[in-house]
Amino acid sequence: MERLLVCFLLLNVPVSAMLCPKRCTCQNLLPSYTVLCAKTGLLFVPPNIDRRTAELRLMDNFITTLRKKDFANMTSLIHLSLSRNTISQITPFAFVDLHDLHALHLDSNRLTLVNDEHFQGLINLRHLILSNNQLQSIAEGSFEDFLETLEDLDLSYNNLREIPWDTITRLVSVNTLSLDHNLIEFVPEGIFSNLHKLARLDMTSNKLKKIPPDPLFLRIPVYAKMKGSPLTSLVLSFGGNPLHCNCELVWLRRLTREDDLETCASPRELMGKYFWTIKEEEFICEPPMITRHTSKMFVMEGQEVSLRCKAIGDPEPYIHWISPEGKVIANTSRTISYENGSLDILTTTIKDSGMFTCISSNAAGESTAPVELIVNPFPHLTNRTSHMKESEPEPSDILTSVKSANETSRKKNKKVLATELTSSSVMIKWTPQNHIPGIRMYQIQYNSSSDDILIYRMIPFSSKSFLLSDLASSREYDLCVLAVYNDGITSLTATKLLDCVHFVTDKEYKQCRSIHDQFLGGTMIIIIGGIIVASVLVFIFILLMKYKVYNNQYKQKQAKVSNVCSQTNGSHAGTSSGSTMKSAEKYEVHCQEGYGATVKGTTVVDLNPDCRKTASEDDTVSQ
């Protein structure tokens, strides 16, 4: 009975201990436990994998995302293969529990980047395979947890332009480093010097034009193939790069190599030739030669200036600048040095005056060129406290004294004059500079004593004078005239100071001008009012004259009617009453027609009552 129980227990223990996902093959080879789920059509990592699994193979599936719970508590896992899936996303800390993992295969997936959190916790990782992905960037801290344990790093067949070189140089245990088939253009010098265990370095098919010398390469014999090579040798592969075969690759040519097919892409005379068949004497460099540079530059203090320097050579020369004080000019908030050889000084000072030096250097030597910069002092940097204050005579000072005994003689020697001064304008005249070759225009710069704003005016080169207007009255001005011309050596624009002048605008009497305007306005009002009054008086006079004439005519008519009435009354006395009535009617009609009776509905004012009285009297006599 006891034997049967023991046999049952022995058969039951493995069955209860082994958890194997569907469509997967599980192998319990003590002390390790292997789960094989290759080509099973998985879309995600099976959740029922035994946590004591030592080897897990999930290649050739359709897994897209790796989650943290997929490998949680799998502390015994040593080998994990996820090759040839469609993984494009790794959740942060997805491998944090895999402390004993030695090999991680993520090749042939769709990863585009690796950050600091993806591989945290892999403190014993030795083999990391990330080839055949779409990697474009790798963070500097991505390999921080296994810098001292990693032996094999494969980053081939990706889209990497930049490599975390600071991280690579700390992989002290790395034996194989595969960087081939990427877009790498630059390898820092001495980056492999600490990789003493490096046995194979593959940089095939990148965009490298040169491979910098490294102490590791010079110390160990280099062979193209691993077969038959000594154990201490380094296998270096760099074919398929557009190598520029000049003196910088002589060190590589001197190494002992077997037959390789590396070719040169440049210079033209070595294009297409096999690297190892070219003689050392043909790996030559050309010393730098400065072809163009600024010769001399004049600027006002505070202005921005650009100094140019261009050089050619093989390899391409590096250009830097030396200040007049003998110091190398670095990029600061005030100075910017560009790779093309230009130097920008954003704000010039008097201390910048002097001789700058452009230095061009490469592996074959160096060449220099002087560039002179003259900074003219900024006119009127401090406000003047008195119009009569004189400045000390210095080479670049602007004359401010208007009462100097030598003013007349100085004006004769000055090239710039200020004439026809008013309260708001001044005429600036200067001597033509036809002797300057390539002159393009003149530049007038001026500012007033009340502020530090510098105003510019560009004048055609054919002009000899310019009228400045819109100036403030009773104010001091400092003005300079510069000639702008093309430098014959560099074909760049340069300036030359002609001269400077100081002047004070006239005082403006605004109060007097206001009274004069008011006076003119009042006069016009008085004149117009007088004309109106005179017109009214003339009109009244004309009316009076018409009334007087009319009145005279009336009196004449009245006298005439009276005479007629008298004659009629005397000649017809004693006639019949019918004649008298007719005569009276005639007189009445005559009076009505002449003196205001109502005719045809029109009211006529009777201006002569005597006529009616006479008619009445005539009627009485007749009766």
C-alpha cells in the first residue's frame, strides 16, 4: 500500500508543478524549465507561463506590445527570445524582475526608439540583440544597468544616425560590437580606447568618410577575418563606406590586413580603387589656404559687425579666431563663431579695435590672415551739461566748441560741414569720395544730446549734400558721415568714416508766432465785417434815394391835378346838372386812377386827400 502511494505522489508532482500554455511545448529538464512557443500565432505573451521558466522562446509570432505583467516574478528566466515579431512598444519596466536574464533577443521587430526605462532591472544581461528594427535613437542611459556585464551588442540594420558614444565607451566587457548597416557619419576619436576586450567591430555600410585613429587599433594587429586570427586580434570591418582616402587614413593603410574589398569614394583620382591596393604615398592632404577674408572694417561703437574668413583644403579646414588680445574667441552672448568661418560681434566696443586673426587648420597644416577692425567711438555717449562745454581734442573726438579761436582753420580741413542751421533743419555737406573704389552710397549717423538713439540715413553716392529736417529746436546734435563701398578683396560691404560734426539747432519762438497768427485772423474778420457794413449802408442809401425821387414825382402830379380841377370848375358854371355829373365822374375816375382808388379788386392807397376834397367841392358847386 505504501509503495502505491509513493508512486502516485511521484506521478502527480510534475503534473501539478508544470504550467504549459496551449499550442506551446514545455520541457522540464531539471533544474531548468523551457517553454517553446515559436510560430504559434500568438498576439501577446501568454499569461499562464510558469514563473519558474528558465528559457522562453516566443519568436515568429505577432506580438506587438510587451507589458510589465508579461514577465512579472520570472526571476529564474535566463534566456528570452522575441525575435521576428511585430513589437513596436515596450512598456517601461517590462523586464524589471528579470535579474538573472543573460540573453535578450529583440531582433526583427518594429522598435523605433529605446529610452532609459525599457531595460531597467537587467543587471546581469550579457547579450542584447536589437538588429533589424527601425531604431532612430537610443538614449544615453539605456544600457546603464548592464554596462559592466554586456558582452555582445548588436545594433545593425537600423536607421541610426547618432550612437550614444559616451555609453559605448563604458562597455568595458563588450566582445562584439555590431554597428553595420546604419546611417552613422561620425565616429569620435579615441572612443574605443577603453574597450580592451573588444574582438570584433563591424561598421560596414554606413556613411563614414573617415575612421579616426584609435590606440586600440594601433596596439593590436588587425585582421579581416576571424578564422585563423590570434586570440588577441581585433576583427575590424568598414567596407561599404564612402571613404575619403587622404592622409587621415594612412594609419589604417599601414595595418596588416587580409584581402578585403573596401574601396575609396574620393578624391577623384582614387575613386573606385581598392583601399589596400593604394600606395601610402597616394594618401595625401592639402594644407589649408584662405581664399577670402575681410581686410579692414570700420564701425561705430555699439554696432554689429561680421568678420568673414573662407578657406579651402583637404581635409576641410577648421577655422577659429584670435582676438586682438591674443585669446581664442568662443561663443558668448556677445560673440558668435560659425563653422563656415564667420565671426559675428553683436555689440562692438572700443576694446574690440585692433587686429583679429583668422586661423585655418587641418591635418596638413594651417594658415592665418589678419583682419583689422576699427571701432569709432559712439558720438555723445554722455549727456552734456552745458552748450559751451568743450571736449578734449583726441584723434576721434567730435569738436564741440563753437567759440574756439581755431574754428575757422579747422573748418577748412573738415570734410563734413553743417550749414544753413534753423530750428528744425540743417544742411549737411561733405567732400566727394570719388577716389574710393567701389563706393556705393553714403551713410549719415546722428543723435541728439537728450537721448542715445542713433538715426541712420542712406544717401546716393552721387550726392554731396543732404538737408536734415524734423530736428528738435535748441538741441545739440552729433553727426558723422561714412562712405559705404565694396571691399575689392572680399567683395564684402565695408564702411569708411569721412568726418564728424557737432551743431546746435536754433531756438524756436512759438509764442510770437502764435500772436502773429492771431493778429492776422483778427484783421481778416474786421475787413470782412467792414465790407458787410458798407454794403448795408449803400443799400439803405439807394432806398432813400429812390424814395426821394418818387416823392418828388408825386408832388408834381398833385400840382398838375389841382390846376386841371380849377380850370374845369370855372368854365362850366351854370351848365346843366347832367354835364356837371359827367364832369364830376371824370374827375372822380381821374382821381381814382391816379390816387389809389380800388380798381378791379385791388386796394390802392390814397396819397392825396385833396383830390377827393376838390371833387366834393366841385359836386357841391355843381349842385
